[in-house]
Amino acid sequence: MLAVVSSGSLLGIQALPIQVEVNTGEAGELRFILVGLPDAAVKESQDRVFSALMNCGFRIPATRTTINLAPGDIRKEGPLYDLPIALGILAATRQIPIDSLNDYVIAGELSLSGKTRDIKGALALALLAKKEGKAGVLLPKKSAEEAALVEGISVFPIDSLDQAVRFIAGQITIPPLPSNASPFAQHPRDHNLLDFSEIKGQKALRRAVEVAVAGGHNLLMIGPPGSGKSMIAKRIPSIMPPPTLEEFLEILSIQSAAGITLSNENRCFQRPFRSPHHTISDVGLLGGGSIPGPGEISLAHNGVLFMDELPEFKRSALEVLRQPLEDGNVTISRSAGKITLPSSFILVTAMNPCPCGYLGDKKRECRCTVPQIERYRNRLSGPLLDRIDIHIEAHSLPIDELQSQSLGESSQTISSRIASARKIQHNRINTCNARMSNKQIRTHCQTTAEQCQILQQAMEQLNLSARAYDRILKVSRTIADLEHSPDIQTAHLLEAIQYRTLDRNTFY
């Protein structure tokens, strides 16, 4: 007898429809045949499924059984087919009704006892079920918590094979998981967040960070060790506006495809903050592998990618950032397939002014020679620096500021100004200023004759590129939005020009 169960296969962050076809009662030697380009984890499902069936009190097929994962030209990977294969076997052997299986997309790994284990890509499977017009999706409980955020589809948490069978047979009722019960729908608790009020001094740096976050601009902090660069970067999430539901579903779909949502970390409604070590490989940063998957730049989508000690990263790893910084997405082509992943993030970087770290410091003398400084700086290519909108110096703090008991502005105060500026931008172009197109720049970043003259002088004296020209206008527009100014003022333009520190070579 033939039974068909609907499931899905993860390709990047999207799920493709897969039909699990089970045919029993075939003539010939008693065998279990699995076809449809399965990987090793899928091939091993036979042992897990048969043990789960027997331990749950069901009988296994006594005849030759063929299982086809259709379509056959898509590679199937992972243990998510255990549950649909088990239910397909039960339907093919007439232990459960066949008709009710067609109403659901089903996925889940099985333990030998029949308990379900969580899988990657649950959110994509829920979106697939909604697209296919299914009544719902059956998933392990922890995976169902992320899938519940998808509106318009019922998500049923399944604890075991036995529970799934009784639900399919209509013997029990499982209430669909409400979206507000998902931990991913809960906002992070305030006491877990780092706060900007803990930052002492660094007024100029704090201002540059506020401008960067308000407009979604990339930021480079340059300063000696201990000046607070990393401390400030880690507090940037506390001043970012919360994501919209659409943005968070994009974030969650990437994290789900990478398996991050299976851990107990970051299970709340917030933007990502990724901080890879400088030893990361090109694949780890960009994404890829034998079966393409998301890297750090995609995991930082709609959030922050913080790269500390920027010149210590491999040159090849840094160069892969150039295209995603321009386009907001990355395309990965491998023999196993081609995927396009979103990668729209704020790049926050930090570096020392020289190899020893004390060039320009008033307290300690720099030990580096000019050729050493040049070699250190040349680790960063011009095209990469050109894509960083704001370069800002972080000076070492005097003792009296370190000992001061007064607190700076809180994250809540800064966040309210940023949220107001972001609202202006979204009403204007439906995105942040950093994502403005050339046409939108011409429309919304108009300058006076005097400002054009200032820009011309800056271009000539600093040898700026056309890309830097556009980015100065974008930053100027953000500064104007923070002050609720309908037009870009000369002071806004001058401040934006001042944020091109490395173009001025002030450290030599």
C-alpha cells in the first residue's frame, strides 16, 4: 500500500516541498530501500525509525518497503525525515488513516524510544506549510516555538511518535501553539542589557555611534588599548530600535537554518550581535561549506557585526565583505547548490592606530616606525575603508574621568532619539539612510551652492572617491534627521566630513 507524507528540505533559509512516499507489500526479499538523494543522516533513519516504532508498540513492515524522497534531484540532509517516514510506514501498513496526513507538513528527528528531537529550519517549514495551503505543521516542541511566530498557520508541538499517531488518528486534540507563548516573542529583560550610562567620557565617540545607529551606517573606531572601543560596541544593541515582526522573522529564519535557535541562547525578540574572532575563515565569515549555509555576515542580518582588531583579520576574509556591504545580500555557489542569503547589517569595527597601539597617546610613547605603521594600515584595503561611513578616534581617558561617579546618558535616552530619527527615515524612504539609492540621494540629500563648494574642497584635499562622496551625504542626512531638520545644514555636512579620519591620515 502507498502512503504519502508532506515534509520539506532546507535550502539556505528557505524550505522546498518534499513528498515522503512509502510503499509496502512489495514482492521480493525483505528489505528497506531509501531513495531520493539522501545523505548519511537520512540513510541512518531506518535504524532510528524501526526502533522508535517497536518501542512505541507498533509493528514494522514484514514485506519489502521502498521509501522515496521526492523530487529525486534535490539533496536531502539531516534527521528531520524520521517522523514523516515513521508516519508514512504506519499509514502504508494501515495502522493509522492515510487521508489526514495530507493536511500537514511534518518534520522531526526521533530517538530510539520514540521521543522527538528538535530540528533546524522549523520556521522555514512553517512558511512552506502556509504557502502550500496546509492546515498546519507538526514539529518537535522546541522547534515549534520558533515556527509559532508565523501568522496564518497552526503549529502543533509533538513530543513523541505515539502522540503524533494519536493526533493524526483523531484520538487526542493538541492545541496549536500561540505566538505569544513563544520565548522568541518575549522582549529581553532590561537587567540583562548593558547600558551606555556605564561609559565614561568619550563624548565624540558616543556621538559617532549614535549617528551610525540612527542611519544604519558602518563605523570604524580607532584608539589605543583600553580606550573603551569594545565596551561601547557591546552596548550598541541597547540603543538599537527593536525589530519589526518582518525583520525578526528574517533574523530567526537565518538562525534557525544555522541551528542557533536550538540552543537556549538569544531566545527572545531582539536584533543579533555577532562578534567573530579575527582567526575566522573566509567560509565562516561569508558562509558556504559543502552544503551552503549562512556565515557570520548573514547571522548579523538586521543587527550588528562587530569586528575587533580589524587589521588582524585575514586579508581574504576582509575582502569578502565588500560585495555584501554594497548589496545587502550574499550569493554562495557550491557544487551542492546555489543560495542567496540576506546580509544587511551595521558593520562596527575597532583597531589600534599602530601595531603597539599607542600612536598619538599622551601617556605612552609609540615604539613603531613609520614603515611598521604603514604595513599595519595597509592590511586594510582602500575599497573596504571606502565602504565604512564613519571613522572616529577613541582617546585614552584621564584618571579624573575614570574616577568620576557621574553617569553618562542612558541607553534609553539615546535610543529614543534614534527611534525618532529612524521613524523619519522610514516615512521618507521606508528604510534607513544607509540604504538610500542614488536616486533617493539626489532627491533627499540636496545641498546649497555653499555646501557644494565645501564638498568639492573636501573631495580634492582628501582625495575622496565617488562612493565616499555619497556616503558623506547619507551621514549628513542622518545628522539632520537626529535634529529633526528638513534640510541638510552646513554644520551637518561638516560633521559628516570630519568622520573620514583615515582619509585625512591624521596619525602620521
